[in-house]
Amino acid sequence: MISANQNRTIRKRVSARLLEPLGFVANGTMYSAHRGGQIHGIEFQASKYGGEYTINLGFHYDFIPAVFSLERKPFSRFSTCDHWLNARLNGFDPKHCAWWSYGDSKEECEETTETVLIKSLAVLDDYARRWEDPRVFLELCPPDTFDRIVSEKSSEATGYREFQQLLPEWGF
């Protein structure tokens, strides 16, 4: 099995090749992009036992404050917990593995990393299309949950109901 350092080097190289052209920026093991009013995140989380990793995906709208800190921050500083919706890749799509091995060779590690990133991008693209209009996402979100995390887009939006009413004014 390759080492954690070798895996990190390969992850950075493959991520730069596949993610940077799509607007993703790296912040440690988190790669974030601001895409069409949405913030997308892909995070590599190492196993505490070593030798494998899982992928955490994040989905967020740019007009909602970061969930964990409840503050506005650049997308490039988002953590997994800052996204409105975050889960492991297999949580978004159960047909995917939960954990991937570093591999026995650099070639295997590179191939696995590329495959995992392509799968992650496909899932994020699918949800970006499904939830292009934030009203679709809001219909899935319980109002009391939304009221805890209030939009700062307008001082008029103090909760879920007010937010829904302002969406047409904002072009949705």
C-alpha cells in the first residue's frame, strides 16, 4: 500500500488537473467552487486507521450564510459543515462506496482518485440541476430548520416564509 504522503501528492495533482479548470480552489483537503449561485464542496477525509479515505460532498446557496459559523465567508474558506447540505458521496448516491483504498501503487491511487472525483462531480452536477431554482430545495427543507439559519440577502427576510416571498424579487 502506498503511504499517506504519496496519496496526498497524487490527490493534489489529480485534483488540480480535474477540479481547478472547473473553478474549484483547494483549502487543505476541501475543494470548493462557486458555480451559478451555488457553492459546491468536495472533501477528502482520511480514515483514522490510515490507508483509505472517504469523500464528503457539500451543497450550499451563496445567498445563505455559512451554516456552521452563521457568517458570510468566501466560498474558498467553506468547510464541509458550512454547507447547507453535506454528506458522504454514498449518502447522495448509495451505489457509490463509502471508503476507497489508497491503493497498492501510485498508478492505482491516481486511477481511484480520478474515478472518485468524476463520480463526485457527476453527483454535484445532478443536484445543481435539480436545485437550480432554490424554491425546489426550500420545499424539501423544514421551515423551522430554515428559520434557524436566516438569509442575510435582505434584511426583510427574517425566516422561511419571508424568504420564499422574496425569491421572485431576486430573480427566482
